[in-house]
Amino acid sequence: MSRSTPLIAGIFGSLALSVGAMVLIPHWQIGRLQAQVDRDEGKITDIYPVDDVKFGAQVYASEGCIHCHSQQVRDIQYGEDQLRGWGVRRTVARDYIYDAPAFPGSMRYGPDLANVGAKTWRNEAENDSRKPAKRDAVWHYLHLYQPTTVIYESNMPPYRYLFEKRKISGQPSHDALPADKVSVEEGYEIVPKPEARKLAAYLLSLDRSHALKEVKSEAAAPPASPAAPPAAPAAAAAPTK
């Protein structure tokens, strides 16, 4: 037997072990995950994204949003994501079953966006971090066009090239940016291009606040009210004669 045979066998053995541990076992564990169905209501928890949302995900990637934002709420024992209002539970593998590709991210120059489309999402940089902010498509348009308009402390760069200035002909466009929020000369309006509209649709679709069987809501509960002082002992009954 050649001296090189054990070496080659060792190389192939190591490769097979690595593939098994890093590819085959994870695929066996999570590769067959399906959307969760609420058996009581017959409702699917996760809905396959519509075309606008899928195209918006492509815009999200091409504009580099993945380099500054994550989409993974950490377990409460590993960070304060839930205390910041970024989610009511940690993110799990089932949350990504319809994402192609998934954007868990690794950098956080900006807040995590896993639940930015949820009604309860908030950002601690806003004026009153105790109250959830209303985020509709117009809010996202303003945030993309001029971030500090809606979040004063934002360090996100403006994406004004996703919008166009257009002369108003008749009635203003229904999705034009509010004239009192942006600087534009009279008789003109700022309207989102298709890329901005689809990106906003994608951001509004990001809501992973629904309950899943493999993870419970882990949001910190409000502090309990102070315990009532112990009741005074009852007076002893008078002895009977």
C-alpha cells in the first residue's frame, strides 16, 4: 500500500465529516420546515411574499441595507433586542422559510428590522421611545428620502435617487411626499420611483411577532406593583365566661 493512501483517506474522511456536520445535519434539522398552521382558525402563519415584496427584497439587497441592518432578534439572555422594542420573541429558523436569500445580517449601524412592519416596533432613537411609531408607506418614503425628517438622530444616508421631482398636473399624486415635510419648489412634488414603492412594501411586510410553537414570547414583563403590606393580625377574641 502506498504511503499516500492513509493521507488521501484522511483528507476525504475529514471532508466527508465536515460536509455531514455543516451541511447534511443542519438540512435534516431545519431543511424540511413548513409554515405553521393555526389549527383552530385554519390559518397559515407565514404567507408567501407577493411580487412587490419579493422585488423590494432585491432592492433592499442592492442598496446595501444588509450592511447596516440585521434581521435577527436575539434571545433575551444574549442582548437587549426585545427591551429595545425590536421584537417580542427571538428569531428562529422558521422565520426565514420563504426568504430567498435570507438577510439575518451581522452589522447594526442601524436598528434590527426583523419586525419593522409590526405595529409594536419602535426605535429608541425617536423622541418618545415609550410609544410605538406609526409606520405606513409614506413614513418609509420620508425615511428613505430624508431620514432625519422622521428620526432626528438617524445617521442613515438619504436615498433621494429613489425618488423624482415632478411638476404637478391637476391633483397631486396620492403617494407624493407631504409638502410640509420636504423642501420642493411650488408647483412640483416628490414622488417615489417603483424601486422605493416596492422597498417600502418589503419593509412593511417584515413582521415576525406571531407566536410559534418552538419559541414563546420572551418580552420583558412590566415590573410588578409593590406587594401590599401584610395584613395586621386579627384581634384576639375576648375569653368567654
